[in-house]
Amino acid sequence: MSGLFYQLGKRAAPAVVRARWLYRSLTGDESDRIKAEYAMGCYLTYLHTREGNLERDPKTVRWLNSLCARLSRALVNRERRFQVRCTSSPEANAFALPGGFLFVSTGLIDLCGSDTDEIAFVLGHEMGHVVKGHAFNRIVTSEVARLLSQRIPPLQGPLRPIATRVIRRLVTQGYSRRQELEADRFATRLTRVAGYDPEAAIPLFDRLRTQTGTNDESNPYFSSHPPFKARIEKIRQAIEENR
């Protein structure tokens, strides 16, 4: 699979140039934008996974793939091709790259006790960042897109370390608090439509709040997120609105 990302990644630069134009334009076909996102995501996924830090347990892989597929079928617009991968890391973490590439750590799976509804909400949340354009907009306006627009070969020169730093920021930082709440709301609706229980997010966030105490910043991934108490309140509101 990494070979596929390498081949697609080599063709990513022109797609990113086009993506930048689409991002700034008042016109532009949504299908073209999604294709540009996917090409960009292939390249960034290759960079992130080339060190071989993926979980290979077939049972875990099949389980995550089944959750992702079920959530994808519940989307109104099914043009995006969502894929999920599990990283071998004890730190509780999840993030999304443009194009629908989702990542969940073994640490987060363990924290959830492999609870299907809790992980479904996590995946739905990250899918929300993709569908709402949060992941795409962050990358398009980053140093990676600037270098690609200068037609620097995708896997040479200064691009690789800079792209790696951008991905690391995605791993260790969330989005704006408004975007995080927007993704929570998206996940609440999506998990319900897909047949999962969105209320599963509440014990998950309660558990995280207990672990971090009053300081949500003890985990770098959650440091930029809204306080867990605020997220729980908003999720409860969204659940009531969609009953």
C-alpha cells in the first residue's frame, strides 16, 4: 500500500497547485476539489506512514475498516473515499488528513476499551473535519502547499521535513474550538444515522476529563480543544435536537 501512496504522492504537486486555486476561487467544481484533496492526502499519508508506525493486527484493522465503511455509507455525499489506519502509539490520539485519511492510535482504542460506539464517534468527528474542509484548509494554507506550488519535487529538498512538521502539528494539536465543536456536532448526527449511539461520546469525554483533571492541556492533542464539560453539553444538546 505504501507503494501506491508513493506513486500518487509523486503526482501530488500539480493537484495541490490546483487545490490552492480552488480554495481561493468563488467558482470551481466540488468534484475537482475532492480529487485535489485526495491527491494531497495520498502524499501526506505516505510521509506519515513511511516510518512503519502502523498497527498490523488484522482483527483491529478489519474492525476499524468496518466502522469507517458503515459511517461512510451514512454520508449524504459519498464521493469522498474515507480510509482509516491505526498507529502504534500509547498516546490517545486521532486526526484526519485531507482526502479522507483517518488515523486512530492504539492508545485511544485502549482508552475506549475497544468500545464500538466510542470509536465510531471518534471516527465521525475526524470525518467531520474532512467534510467541513478543516483539514484541507489547514494544509492548503501551510508551508507544504507553498513549496509544492513552487514545483519542488515532492520527495526531495526541504519539502519532506517541512511536510512532516505540518503533519506532526496535526497529530499534536486540534483545530479551533469552533471547528472542534462543529466536528462533534457532525459526529453526533453521523453516528446516529449510521446506527451507533452518539451518547457514547459522553462517557469517553468524562473519562478523559477524569484523567486530565481540571487541566485539559495535560494531553497535547486535547490542549486546543474546548473543555470536555463544554463539549459534553453541546453533544447533549445535539442529541436532543435530533431525537
